[in-house]
Amino acid sequence: MTDPRLLDLDGLVDCERLVHEVLVPFREQRASTFQHWDWHAGALAAPEPVPEGRVLVDTA
């Protein structure tokens, strides 16, 4: 089963979610969470807190 969002070649769905769920709150120094895609479940995983700080780096 392919997630329909993967068929959206411009990727705007997840970009918008990233901006609203992570980047805007981070910029405003508010707590935020992010849900990664769980490929086995075919759905978004449970929200995980984004660590507070001055720089946001993806270590995945």
C-alpha cells in the first residue's frame, strides 16, 4: 500500500505540516511535537517532542 502523499511529487503536504508543527513553534520558542511516518502501520506515528534549543538539527 502506498501512502497517497507519496504520489504528490511536490511534497507540499509534509512541508506544510513541518512548518506548522515544528518550525513556527520552534522559531517562537514554544514547545512542539512532530509525527514521523510509520511505514509499517501506514500512518503517522505518535507525536514526539521536539527538543528546545537555538538550533534545530535532524540527526536521523
